[in-house]
Amino acid sequence: MISFVMDMDGMGFREALELLAQKAGVTLPERTPQDIQRSGERKQLQEVNELAAKFFRASLLQQPDAEHARTYASKRHIDDLTGDLFKIGYAPRGWDNLTKALIAKGITADELIRAGLSVKNEERGTVYDRFRDRLMFAIQDLHGNVVGFTGRALNADAKEAKYVNTPETAVYHKSSILYGLDKAKGEIKRQNLAVIVEGNMDVVSSHRVSVTNVVCTSGTALTTEQLLLLERFTKNLAIAFDADTAGIAATLRGLDLARARDFNVKIISLPTEAGKDPDDAINQDSKIWTQAIHDAADVMDWVFRAAFKGRNIGKPEDKKKIAEDLLPEIRRITNPVVRDHWITKLATGLSVSPEALREALGQGGTDRMTGWTGRQGGHRGTQPRATSRTPVKTSQHELTHTERARDVGERILSLFIIKPDFLAETDERLAEDLPQDLSTLYKIWEHAYLLSRSSGQDFTWEESSDEAKQLMDYLTIRADRDFPEQTLPTLKREYELARAQLRAMRGSAARKHLEEEMRAAELSGDTQRIVELSKEFQQLTT
């Protein structure tokens, strides 16, 4: 029953549980006073944002000084119907137009500041508008509540940022919002596919031409929170990247969280002549965009084409770069038949022997016959024996999750080798999230690092055994391969992404376990157990 309500209404587990508990007369754990206070704050700020959206919309349609904004909107093909649907408006010139208008309606300056609409000048004690002379896009949550705004500058010569967003507030968390999902969720569920784009106008233009299963990440890589929202409606994603998106490795890292959560991911590629993004393509011909979605390629197909694009296989250096792009992705494939297909295809494309590529994969840590990525027993290129430390290959899903967790864990330890100071930034749960042999090595390193800091001596790597030494040798090779000549900010982002992936895997496993126990309790009619499990779920999601 819980699964049925979640599926039919696009609800999360907690929402469905609360609805069914209310109908069954079951009392769930009471909300704390802090929960009630937060709920009141969110409702209040949503109302303030809704008033602001109406003000911006009316300004665009009616203000004489907004003629340049109307001209720009027309040039971008934003008609009245589209503008009304997406609550697109205009923030007037001047320092406090919105602030004065909403204060006149009874909104306080403090509420405007907490909503991110106004800013206080601490020196003068005055309050002024955050958004001025900008085309305004209202950002709505899953249920259609206005929670924030994106403002696009209209003066090309202005020194301010091209885009200004609402800061983090009680109702707006950028990592938890998908622009347009409130309008797209029904069609996403019907088609069992979510199309992900990078810009607000990509969403607006898509909906204008009746391609309505499209949402936007606002220029950020997909986050765990966004993926949890999408999971309510589909596990299938088709992602369009702007033409100026970074290289293959960076693009794939942006998809790692989605793939870690077992989403089926395809890549949308636009023809070069269609422009740099879906908005450009739609303005040329909407059929270009619909065809591109239809022709979306599996990740491996896309990676293969992208790796060969613009490279000359007659040059050894280009061959090496192609292999470096493709072998890590082939290594991820657990099915030996599928993996061998791509090895053979790459060998043909590079005019090399499949054996040479299999050898390269083996050196990278994947046994070519079994698909095991790790040295669970510390031996490179051999399948580990099944022990209490080694997961037995019982199912494709289990093996996939184990391999993914290990791959991410190895990335983290490789980053420690490049930048030992990252050991000072780890959290206490890391050791629990890593596979056992990686966890053991991490604990040794962490102890040695902290000891060196307290004693003022230089940090030196330590290994507790020959197996650990072999593992470190492999991690050193992987560090050189995965992070060549990376800057410190890039390495830090890589570490944060990998750590977030491990947390997502842990959270996903815990949620699935709770849901299974809840279904069992529901079938047995054990209402007390349902209440106990709901408490655990609440703790897990707060």
C-alpha cells in the first residue's frame, strides 16, 4: 500500500506514510517544537516570495520603464502564456521598488531579508532590493510554491553578474531544487523519462513547444537531493550538456551520483549547427530538439564517440588519450560479455589488439574475466576468495553496488596520496563507509598523519603488511592516472564529490532496508513496528 501511494501520487516515503497513518488512525511520532517553528517559517517565506513573483510579473507587463525587458522577452520567444505559466517578470531599476511595495502590503523588512529578496546595508541601516533591472524567473518547488528567483541582467554593459540567484534560505536550497519539476513531473512519470538541461530558458522553451518532461539543474551537477526527487517519477534520465561543457572525465564525474543510485542515464547531443544549447536549437526548429532527445545515446556510446572526436588515431599520443578516456568506463562494466564487446570495439577503433587493452585493464585493477575491481585480499588482477571480508558474487545488483563503492573508495585514498592534508578534513563516518581493506589502510594513514602533526615531524606513508603495500602501489598508479596535474581546488572538488557519493550509497542502502522492513510490517499488520520504523526513517532523513 505504501509503495502504491508513493507511485501514484509521486510522494516520498515519509509523505505516503503520514497519509496512510492518518487514514488508519495510527499515531506517528510527534513533531518537535523546532519542526513546527520551521514549518511556519517556510510557509511565511513562501507567501512573501509569491507576492514578489506577482510584483515582478505585473512590472514586466505594465511598467512603462520595462519596455526594454518586454523587448528582450519577446526576442527570447517568451509569450504571455509562457510568462504566466513560469511566473517570469521584471525587477525594476531603482534601489527599493520591491521593498517599498511589499512593506506597503504589510511585509516586514526582516521577512524580505530572510526571503533573500532584500539586503540590509549595515553601515546606513537601510534595506534595498537584491534584484534590480533584471528579467526574473520564479523558482518553484515540487508543489508549485515560489521559493526563490533567478534574475538575468538586461544591460549587457553592466558590471554586475549576468545571473543573480536567491541565497540559501529556509525555503530555498539550490541543491534541492529542479527548475520546472512542478510542471514536468506528470509528463516525466507518463514517459518514464526526465530530460535534464542546464539553463532556465532551456526549460521554458521546451515547455513552450510542448516538450514538457524537461527540468533544469541551474548549472550545477545533479545532487543527491535532486536525484531523490526524480526517483519519485522515473529512474531514466536523458541529459543535455551545453556545447562548452568540460571534457569527458569532468562530464562523467557530474553523472557519478546518478549512476551510483542506479539511474539509467543517456546523453543528448545536439548537432553543431543547432547552437550551443536546447534553447538555441528550439528557436531554429523544435524538431531538432525532439529528435535529439529521441536519439539520446547510452553513456558508453556517447563516451566512445566523444573520445574519438577531433583525434587522429594515426598519432600514438591521441591513441593514448582515447584509451585513457574509455578504459575507466569499460572498467566499470561488470558484465563480462558487455565489457568484452567494448574492448573489442575499442581495439578495432585504435587498430590495436584486444589483449593489449585487457592487459591495460588488468594493470588498472580489474580482472578481465571476473570484473572484480578490488584487491580485497590485496592481490592485483586476481579474484579474491570468498571470506568474511569479501562479498560473495550473489547477484548483479549486489556486485554492482560493491564495485561502485570500492571504485569511489579507491578514488578517495588516491586523493590522499596526492594531497595528504585532506586527511585532516575527513569525517568520522569515512572509515565505516569504505570497504574493509581500504578502511584499514585509511586508519593507518590517518593515525600516522595526526601523529606527524602533533610531533612536528614530516608525514610518511605507512603500510601494515605486504598486502597493504601492494594496495598502496596500485593507489599511487591510480592517483597518477586519474588526477594528472590537477589544481588544488579541482582536487578538493573531486574529494568532496567522492565523499558525497559514498554517503549517498550508504543512505540509499539504509533507506531500502527500512522500506523493506516497513512493507513487511505493513503486510503483517504490525502497527507498533510501523511507528518504530517511522522514527528511524525520520532520523535518517533529518
